[in-house]
Amino acid sequence: MIIRGARQVGKTWLMREFGRTQYKQYAYINFDNNERMEHLFSGNLDISRIVTALQIESGVSIDADNTLVIFDEVQEVPNALTSLKYFCENAPQYHVIAAGSLLGVALHPGASFPVGKVDFMDLYPLDFLEFMRALGEERLVDLLENMDWEMITGFKGKYIDLLKQYYYIGGMPEAVKTFAETLDYRMVRQVQQRLLMAYEQDFSKHAPHETVPRIRMLWDSIPSQLAKENRKFIYGLIRQGARAREYELAMAWLSDCGLVHKVSRISKPGMPLRAYQDFNSFKLFVVDVGLLSAMSGLDVKSLLEGNRIFEEFKGALTEQYVLQQLTAIKEIEPFYWSAETGSAELDFVIQSGMHVVPLEVKAEENLQAKSLKSYYNKYRPKYTVRSSMSNFRQEEWMVNFPLYAINQLPKWLEQRET
């Protein structure tokens, strides 16, 4: 198995915890700056030879029946990835789990990727429900998961306060852990700034040298892209006169690393949605709402108390939040829709079973839904959803889903069909 995910989303901890709780022992090998492993995997990929060396490296006697073998930062030694094919074909009795930050995994020339020989699991930052659990709010999570709307409405104030905290803290495990232990927003911001600096260093370390300046410029432009009323990505905001072809590799690199989420426009809500994807129009979000807050220099007082300067960016944070929750649900790939004339635009469109579901996102309790109504009148979908700070309620043509309960939307839609 290969666990994919951005740097610092908890891959190493998860592998070690899995080894500790589900196996008698685990053999942990970190490939970062490990010349011994580079040398080992540059030679013959005979599995018995490799296992002998791994035992020496980890100090663990590897018994196939009760040992989990962990390859961490596996992208640093591409032939270690290749070896997974030989583990699968020649020594399937061994349990091997690998992880990397995707930095360069797909870009190493000459490395053979073990297609069809590994299972993949994508790991994301904590979603809002996991965030609440980390802060000890299990009972509030249980209410949401049971969709007891009357009870949920009674605790609306608590949910909204926690949601505002999540906008600032986000779901990166170290940031959440720091807040849970200290309740100190300044320390959370220090963790986030450290993470952002580490990403910048990764650009220089792993990306093709000539692409690094463009990766940085594209990455740095995302907050201003999302601050616009129309959040469609515009290359001219990176620098005047910028063209798509100049930034294609930079965009692909950030996407491969799991640092950005690309949400493409669809020309019409047909099935499957991918068949109607407009590759020239898209919105770009980052991996975590808390990191977007940090990149934007948003101070905690503006977020928790609100002010006029913050009002404009609140919509961007809200969209980032909803996208992050939807992305963490494996079956969902969000798109967005806009009319050809530009007269209406919907924040997200998702596929649920045999239905295409439009989703409009509102940062506050603003109940206007002109674009959603325009879409409904044109396409008459079975389900039409607005997500806002307002309470759950079903109307004749639309359902209002509270922002703090958006994780439950797929389950709610599924229940309607059974």
C-alpha cells in the first residue's frame, strides 16, 4: 500500500500507529537523506537480499507473519517504489506500506512505477468532524452524524464558534494538536508559518530548477485569486502577461504534491460530470483552510469577531472549507458551473448516485440564491442545495444545509435514494 498526501498531514504517525496496534512489530525505514538505502536499491532488487538489508537498517528481525515493513519518504529513492512490484510478485507474504509527500514521485525519470501492484490511500488534513473530536466535542459530532436537526439547531451557536476556529486553525495535525493543548492562536500561527516555510523549501529541493520561480509565484497568487468575487483562476494575476503554457508544469507539480485542489468548470450538468469538464476554466484551492488563513495574513480577531475588511474574504474561506470537506469524502469530485453568458455561477456541482447536485455556498445567513434558482429553473435537478449558517430546512425546490453539517450531505442524499 502507498499512502499519498501532502507534507505533514500525518502519514508517518498513521503508519507507525498501524504497525504498533495491528502487528507484533514494525520495521521503519526513512529514505530521506539515506545513502545506505540509495545504494541498496540501486543494485539487484532481489527481495531476500533487500529484506536482509532492511533488517540491519531497522534493527528489527522481519518475520513476514507479524511484521509491518514501513517505507517513509519513499519518493527519495525511486527504485524503492519499483521494488514494491517485486514484493507483490515474488514475496507477497510480506506486508509493506509506503508513504511520501508526492514530491517528485511522478516526476522521476527512469523509475518504473508498480502499476497494478499496490493499493493507494489518500490522506487529507483533519475534516471538521475530526477537528471537533480532537477538541473533545464528541457529543456534538454524534449529533451531526445522527442528523438530529432539532437538537443540532439548539446547539447552533457552539457549532458556529467551532467552525470559525476551524477556519483559522484548519486541519493540519500539528496545528490542531497545538491548539488542543494550549488554546493559543499565536502558537497555531507559528506552526502554520513553519509548515509554509517547509513547503517553500521543498519547492527548491524537489522541483525542476527552472520551474521553481513559477511554482512560488503561482502558489503565492492563490489568496488573491480567491479574494476576487469571481474566483476563476486568472494567470494574469500571477504576473502581467502570464500565459497558461508557462505555468502548466508548476500547476501539475503543486497538484501532484497534494498542495492544491483544482476545481474545473462544467459546461452543463450531464452524467458523468467529467465528460463536460472545461479544462480552460477552473478555481484553485490550497490543501487546508488554516494554511489559506495563514497565507492571507488573516488575524484571529477579524475571523472570530468579524469586520468590514474581512467580509470580502469570508466567502473565499467558506468555499475553501466546503471544498476541503467534500474532497475528504473519497467518492466525491467537485466541479463548478457557470452560465455561458456569465449571468450565473454555482460554487460546486457534485455527482451523487444517478443525480447531479448543485451546491451554492453562503458565508453567513444570507438566504438569497439567485444563481441557484437560475440553475434550478434551467435544469430542474431532483436535489438543489444551499449551504449557509442558517438552520437545516427543506423548501419546495431547495434544501438549506448548515455549513457546519456539510460533511453529512452525501449521507443525507444517499438516504433519500434508499
